[in-house]
Amino acid sequence: MMSEKRIILTRDDITKMEVDAIVNAANSRLLGGGGVDGAIHRAAGLQLLEECKTLNGCPTGSAKLTKGYHLPAKYVIHTVGPVWRGGNNNETDLLKSCYISSLKIAVDNNCTTIAFPNISTGIYGFPKKQAAEIAIDAVQDCIRENEFFKTIYFVCFDQENYKLYTDILMSDE
């Protein structure tokens, strides 16, 4: 039933989200970095880094799970988005795979509430509007196929992404 499944857009700090799982836009080593990745590692504490060291990295388009440690979220789903290289290097499919892989891990670990950042739109340079369309389409497809999720959040840190997501979600209604 669609009425029980919701997509919520918020402009917030993903490390403050009280959900079953937050998604980390990680690098392939999973050892922290800048942007969302660095913020999540700082907020979760050193235990997150120690657990990530045991995962042996993660390929682009895939995802791996850790505990949330000092975060309000029970889990962190680490996904590695593609670096934008002009659009002819499978970037679109790899970004879509980030969302699908993360949602599958959420289902496998009984995470009915999940929060996504704007994967690959920072230092990785993915065009923000295209990335928002891919993210929204992937999540909406999953919700249509799966009764499992209660709430899926898109957490935008900046006004530009928030407006892009707002415009796309409003046009879908």
C-alpha cells in the first residue's frame, strides 16, 4: 500500500538522523574522507573506522554494512558512488546501483527507515540534477516493488540539492 510508504525530503545533517540506517557516500577504501564520509566517521567515532578496516574496501556501485556506533542510526550502509568522467563510463548505472545495493542491504538487515545523502555530487562531480533523478527513480522503483520500507529520507545538506529534489519530487506527484 503506497500510503504506508513515504519518501521524505529534508535539509539536514545526515549524522543526526534517527533512522535504522544512514547511507555513507564513501570512497572505495571505506576508511573515511571528506564531505559526508568524513562527517559520518567523525560522528560515529573510531570504532567505525576499526570495523571498516575489516571490510577490505568496496567496489564502486556496491555497498557494505557496519554498526552506527555513536550515531543515532543503528547502522551505516557504505556505498561507493562513481566519479563523474563525462558520462560515458557507466556512471549512471553505477550510481543507480549504489541506491539499489543500499536498499537491498537495508531489507536484509530489517532497516525499515533509511536516510540517503546526495551520492557522488560533491568532490566526485556527478551533475546534481542527473544524480537526483537517478536517486529518486531508484528509490521509487524499490518502493513500488517492495512493501518493506516505512520511510526513506533524502537528506540534502545544501540548498541547491534540496531545490533540485523538491522540483523533481513535486513534478512526480
